[in-house]
Amino acid sequence: MKLLKRFSVAILFALLVTAATYMIAQGRTETGQPALPQQQNGCFGCHPKFRDAWQSGKHGHATSDPLFDQMWTDQGKPGACLVCHVTGYDPALGTWKEDGVACEACHGPVPAAHSTDPVANPVPVDRTSDLCGRCHSGDRFNIQDWQSSTHFQRGMTCTVCHDPHSATLKTVQGQEDVGPSALCINCHSEVSMAFPYSKHNQAGVSCVDCHLRHFETGSTDVHAIPDHSFTASIATCSACHANQMHAQPTDATSAQTTPTTQPESTPTPGEAASDPSPVSPLGFAGLAGLIGLAGGMVLQPWLEKAYHKMNRKDHKK
């Protein structure tokens, strides 16, 4: 009988722990997007189309990304990382205004009269590549390669190809499933007639594989940025065609063999090789229930004493 009583108390305790854990885990799951600071709530009130892009993009998750948190922790949480991963970082105090790359990081302080007359008092923004280069520099971006490119020399800026709010490549309407090559062909129309019928396209090789990523290097560093000179190198060709460079084909079929080495899928710069799958709140709740059951069995005598003690106080009143 005593064992049955202890077991009953343990089950009640476990149910309480399970319910509390599930509610906490569910709350964290539903609020997986970065919170909107007060200042940004004001911005998104008038600019709602940027809200979802920012919340789901790399700029919005610059601080909350688990990969960043792990790497930052492993390095001893240096303040140098926060200069780019948060907004309004004060190195003297070690504090900052907002998590992630928020509105003010690129636009600067909002003029006081902007909310009443936004046309006469626009929010400032540097539209040149210099703004992006404040963080995307050094090992994270080779400015010399970019400045040597035809894109730069023709006055193109980062935002021609990149969406600054989602921090991703822009897409071409109606060709979202084509991938980044659609963005290239959108301007390089002379390629659009030939490339779709090429052996490269049939083998799954895209524009960025040869002109940006140079997949032969195999770099998966999250800070690695593609070569923005957009110049294809002989090393990229050799990575697939090394055994074909000087070989004499025996017949027409062997002359048209597909590349012996297919480019492996490499992560977009700034992304992990694969996104971790979200853990179900039920998993946390189930584990907490088992722990709560064991804890309830151990704590039952004390819980029962506390319960009787509280009842005696109530009767005295």
C-alpha cells in the first residue's frame, strides 16, 4: 500500500514536470524566429513585406544561429564577432542594442520626423558595396576580386543580385526552381540559348559552380565567400576533365563522356552543410516525464510531509 501511494505521488509529480516542460518547449518552437525589438516593430509597421524576409534570413539570425553560437562559444565569445553579428555593439561595455543585423545596422538611426513625414525625412542608407564590405571583408570577402570584375566596373552593387533583408540571392519571377543560374541568365541573355542544351547543364553543373564557387577547392567554411571576380579557372575544368585534357578519344562516344567527377553540393556561403532538424516539444516532454517520475519516487516522503503540513496550517486558520 505504501509503495502504491509513493508511485501515485510520483506519477502526479511527473505529469506536472511533463506539462511544464512541454509548454516551455512549445513556446520556444513557436517563437523560433528572432524577436522584433521595439525599434523594428516601428519599422515593420510601415514596411511589413520586409518582416518575414528579415526574420527568416541570415541577417535576422546572425546572433541566434546555433552554428554561430557554437563557434563563438568555442572561441571564448570574443567581442570582435559581435561587431558584425549584433546591432549597436559597444566594445567598452560589452553591450548592444539589438540581436542580429537589424534595421539600424544598415540604415542608421531613424530620423525623429520620419514617422510623420517619411518623404521629407527618409531613413538614410548607403547603397554602395562599401556598406556590405564593413562586415564582408578580409577572409569573408575578397574586395580585390570584386573590384576586378566586370560587374563592379559597370557600376553594379551587391543588392543587384542579393536581397539585403533576407541576405540571399534574388530570384527571377517564374524561374524560382531553376536556381542561381536563372539570375545569371537574366542578364547574360546570350548564354540562355546555348547553356540549357549543354553537357554541363545536363550533368547538373550550374553557372556558380565554375564562375563563383570553384567547387574543386571543397571549402565549406561558413565564412567562405565565392570568388566575385566571376572568372572561371583552369583548375575548375581540370577537376572534372583531368583525364580528358590530352587523351585521344577512340570513337565519337568516348569523346563525349561526361565529367568523371561531379561537383559535390557545397553550402551557400554562411550556411551550414545541413540545417539541423527542429526537435519536437514532445521529445523534451517525454524525457522530462521520465525524470519527473524518478524524482517523484525519491521525493514522495517530503512531498507528502509538505502537503500534510500545509493542510494543518489551513485547519488552524
